[in-house]
Amino acid sequence: MHKSRTLTPIVLTVAAALTALSGASALAQTFPNKPITMWIGFKPGGSVDTTGRLVAEKLEKILGQPVVAVTKAGGGGTVMATQPLSAKPDGYTIGMGASAAYALTPQLNKEIKYKIDDFQHLATLTQPEDAIVVKADSPWKSLKDMLDDAKKSGKTLSMTTQVAATRLMVMAISEKSGVQFKLVPVNGGAEGLQSVLGGHVDVTWSGAGWSELVRAGKLKPLASMGDKRNQDFPDVPTLDELGYNFAFTDTFMLSAPKGLPADVLKTLSSAIEKAIKDPDVQAALHKNMHLDVAYRDQNETVAFLHKQYDTVSPLIAKLK
């Protein structure tokens, strides 16, 4: 009897430990069991915001919990990017942003201390149909035509710019072709398109809005800035294909605090893939925002970010 009473506390301790482990496992398996916050790094109504909110709505149905979209705009997405850095890595805080905030801006702004690998990047979702466009009645039928004409006449081409990637693209083209550009700052792609239509500049880069004007017979595309041809304009070559060794499209993506538990990461990743591959989501993004769905999983996204980083690094070094 005495021996039995001596073992009882040990048995109870073991039982309690097993119960705790079982409870912890159950909690992990129930992720998510409360609302998820999705920080969005750009203003409402734009491509990043629209992508995030459509995916958030679909995630709610897949995960069975609210996904609350909260705008945190500023710094080309860098303000939002700092949110996951200080958040708990439990899957309840995710950030909807753009690749330039991780691969480009930190190289241009040394006050930004974070690196690509400081985050748990979850997936790449969409990308704009970036293109270099000119007026439809322009004599140039291709990028080569435009550059050959400029070289022959000694003309400096005028081009609008609203993002750093445009400046770097122009550097890449100038280095190979010898053609010089005068960059004209504008506030957004729409202003750049109007500048071309009004005859104020020769050429512009646009991520959206140009396709309708092309179909209306007012503009024509000469090249794409992406790593692949535009879905709606497959005959338009990429700059990379044309030998300019430049491809930089500001892809839209989801990230989280680094160090997510493996089961949480698996649940989130699976749900995100299902959400962005939903036919209704894809149709809405393409029809309303002219975005190509460019899904990449977590490993592919990290590799893509490093590739973008390496693409612009040599050009950025020449800016200094």
C-alpha cells in the first residue's frame, strides 16, 4: 500500500504532462482559431490592395476565420513591411505588399535595415502587365525601331518616370544601345500615359491602363519589363529577350513574421494557393485590374526576390 502511494504523484505528473502535450497539439491543429490581420502596404483601390482584399475574402471561406484587411500605406510598401518584423510569428499577422519593397528599395535607401530573408515570405500572387508604350501613330513599330531612329538622328528620347525601377531600366537600355534618355517625373502611370498621348514625351512605362488605350488604337506597346510576356499581348517581347538583361516587375506578394510553426505555415500556404488559384478570383483580377496571376510558393518567392535583387544591384551601384 505504501509503495502505491509513493508512485501516485509520479503517475499524476506524467499524466499531466501528456495532457499538456495533447492540448498543445490540439491548439496547433486548430489554427486559425481567431481572426487574421492582413496589413496592406498600398492605398485602397490599387492593384496591391485589390489583390489583397480578394484573396482575404477567399481565405475567410477556406480557413473559417475573418481575415481583416488593414491599410498601412507608405514608402512604396516599406512601411507595411516593418509590421511583420515586430509581430509574433503565429500566423495571425500577414502582410500584402510588393517585391520592390524587399528587393529594390532597401538597396536605394540605407535607412531601411531589413533584408529579404528577415521575413517568412508566403507566396507571390499577381503581377502587372508592365510595358513600354508609345503613341499609336508613332513611326516606331518596335523598340529597335525607336532606338535605331534615336541613334541615327542623335535625339535624346524623353520618357516619364514614377518609380525607381524605370530609372534602372533606362540605364540598362542606354548602356547597351548608347541612346540617351531625358527622364520626366510624373505622379503615377495615368499621368505618364496622358503625357505620351498629349505628345509631351516620346515614351512611357506603365503597369496598368495602357491595354485599353492600345485596344482603342491610341497607344502601342514596344516591350515588356517582366520576366515573361504579357498574357494579353503575347507578341510583345520582353526586354530580357531583346538582350537588355533587365527584368523587373513589381510583383505582389504575401509575407509573415519569420519563424512560423511548420503546421501553421503549411495551413497558410495551402489556403493562399487555393485562394489565388480560384477561377473567380483570377477572373476578377484580370478583368478589373489587368493583373496576371503569377503564383509562386514560398521557396520560389524567396528565389525570385533574390533574383530581382541581383538584377538591379549592378545598376544601383552605378547610381552612387
